[in-house]
Amino acid sequence: MGFEVSDKVREINTRLEAFMQEHIYPREHDWNEFTLNQDNQWQVPDWFDGLREKAKAEGLWNLFLPHEYQPWSPGLTNIEIAPLFETMSKVMWAQAVFNCNAPDRGNMEVLAKYGTAEQQEQWLEPLLAGEIRSAYAMTEPQVASSDATNMELEIKRDGDEYVLNGRKWWTTNAVQERCKIMLVMGLSNPEAERHRRHSTILVPRDTPGITLVRPLRVFDSYHSPGGEAEFLFEDVRVPVSNMIKGEGCGFEIAQGRLGPGRFQYAMTLVGAAQRCLELMCARAEERVAFGEKLSKKTSVQHEIARCRCDIEQARLLVLQAAEVMDREGVKAAMPYISMVKIVGPQMAQNVADRAMQVFGGMGVCQDTMIPDVFTHARFCRIADGPDEVHMSQLAKLTIRELTG
Ligand SMILES: Cc1cc2nc3c(=O)[nH]c(=O)nc-3n(C[C@H](O)[C@H](O)[C@H](O)COP(=O)(O)OP(=O)(O)OC[C@H]3O[C@@H](n4cnc5c(N)ncnc54)[C@H](O)[C@@H]3O)c2cc1C
């Protein structure tokens, strides 16, 4: 188990860090002021697209897509992608500058893995080029959606079309104008075996019959410009050629979407937590209370030490997940993928919480990214499958492994 960084990755990471220093960190304040202003809802600041063009021109683009997806992938393995994800996650919105943000990256991977040539040309290529955005609509308000086999939105064939009826919520990205395509999971074959009842189908966002019911707030924030929302599907018709992989493959696609995706999620949290620690150390060194720097107080030192231990443990675990995935494939890496999903969000939530305390009042306002990291880590313990589901999954794998 060696996690040495290759020369190639070191070179890319140096350029990525330089890009963050020059273009991202200086704009954090601007970003917060713009996106938190209700008048700008679902919009991006005018400099944002320019930065994306620059990142693309510098080859800092689509770095999330592992090498098996040639010709679209920049050719990196999972273990090579990991440190780059850490760097770009030190500011929560920076992944979007490099076209590496969720849920687009998971959707691009689905299309690269399962899409037909026609679907790839129509949807994958503009997504990879950063021209459009996408959404993944699985979760439904009326059923426990941590169990993907519960989904009820109906997908019914009618001649050369499928007709969709049902309700979705928590659909990230779909409320913004740039979102042009939704990957919708629904019930197509109710009589089939439980894991073969569902399908995932491509639905252009402007298809008649899709109604935006309401955007949802997360801890009182609309998460602009991405946003989460509830949608109603009423007699939404799409051609049969929009089906991904085939009827009954929805559960497989939901699972397949989450291999590299989950380790990237976890590395996002490592990067965000590392930034909180950097901010916390800088603050502790400059702030003086009761005649001494905060960094001289034992309680603050202990919190810094705990953060460093927690981050390093999570980082090593994520690297291990990536390494096993590269060497033995996603199936062999399943226990590690569950582990990073369980450990990553709780670690980042704890680190952000400690950083917040050291910052005092400033730690809970828009002047640092700390509250964003805290809320992001907290909802990650629910989104993409609640902690308990991953713990049960890991326990089952562990018992099987240890009892033969
Ligand atoms: C910010 C955010 C963004 C999201 N983005 C998307 C998106 O883009 N697309 C999308 O489709 N969905 C999205 N989701 C939805 C998310 O994936 C679901 O909320 C999640 O899968 C849980 O489903 P649920 O809300 O129906 O909770 P439920 O399934 O009702 O579960 C509720 C609780 O029950 C407990 N529980 C469930 N199963 C078990 C178990 N096996 N053992 C023990 N306890 C259990 C857990 O405590 C769990 O939190 C997003 C959610 C959030 C908060």
C-alpha cells in the first residue's frame, strides 16, 4: 500500500494549486455576496464562466473521469484523481470551475458507461464541454428513498414513447436555467424481481409536463446557483431511445453511479476539512484573548491536534479506497467505499464545528467557508444514502468476510 504521488500528478496539482491561489481564493468573498443575494437566485457571477474557460484551456478540466473512460477521460487513475480532488475542494464551489461537481460528474459517468452513441453525442459531449448542466432525479417525497427499490414514479411504454407520471424532490441542479437534461429513475416493470423493476431515462428539462413545485431550502439556504427542488411529472413523454441501458437497469445504474463518485465525495470532505484546519490555525495564531494568542491555549491546541488526526485518518482511508478500486475494481473496493462514506461526512462536520468555535462569531457568518462545510457535511450524512444504510452494508460485508 503505497500512496506516492507520481510526477504527472504533482505537476497537475501544482498548477491546480496555483489556479486556486490566483483565481479562486481571491473571489470567495465575491461569490458569497453574489450567491447569498436573493436577487441573483440561480445565477452565477459574471466572472464565473470566464474562469471555467480558463480552467479548460489550462487542461484543469474533467479531472474526475477515470482513465477507463477514454477518449473523454484525461487519463488519470482513481488514486491519481484523489489529491487533485482534495485541492479543488478547499473552496466549496471550485469543483464547478473545473467541471468536476456533483451531480454532473456522476451523470457524465453514467452516460460514458451506459449511454448509446446517440445519447453520448447529444448529452455527454455538451456536459463534458461544460455547455449544459444536468440533474439526477431519484428521491421521492412519499417513500423512504434510502431504499432505491421503493421509487414509484411510473415509466410506461406507449408505442415509440415512454410516459412518466410521479413526483420527485431533492433534485439538485434542475431548478437552474443551465440544466438541460434530467436522468430520472422510475418504476417501469412492477412485476419484475425487486432489483429489476426500475429504469433510468433521459428527460430533457424543457419537456412539457414537468412542473417545478418549489425549491427546497437546506438549513435555510436555497443553495443557489445549484439548488434542490421538488418536481411534478404529468404525462411527460420522451422517445424510447432515451432509455439508458435498458428497461429494468435503473437500480444497477443507481449503484454504478456511486463507485468513483463516493470516494470523490469523501475526498471533497477531506479537502474542505483541511481548509477549515488551515483557517483555524491562522486564526488561532493571530487572535489574542486574555493576554495570549488563542494558539497558546491548551484547549485550542487539542482541538487542532484532533482535527489533524481525523483528517489524516480519513485521507488515508479515501486513498486506500481509490487504490483498491484501481487494483481490483469497484466490487472489491465496496467495503472501503462504504467506510469512506461513513467516515468522511462525520469527520468534516466535527472539524468544521471545532473551527467554528475557534473563530467565535466570525465562524458562523458568511466571512469564511466554515458554515458551508458544516452544513454540507451534515447533509452528506443523509444525501447519497444515510449513514445507517452504509453501516448496515459494511457490517454485512464484514460478517461475510470474517465468517467465511
Ligand atoms: C442537499 C441534498 C441534496 C440531494 N440531492 C439529490 C439529488 O440530486 N437527487 C436525488 O435523487 N436525491 C437527492 N437527495 C436526496 C437524498 O439522496 C435522500 O434524502 C436520501 O437518499 C434519503 O432518503 P429519504 O430522505 O427519503 O430518507 P428515508 O429513506 O426516509 O430515511 C430517513 C432516515 O431513516 C433511517 N434509515 C433509513 N434506512 C435505514 C436503515 N437501513 N437502517 C437504519 N436506519 C435507516 C436513517 O436515519 C434515515 O436518515 C438530496 C438530499 C439532500 C439533503
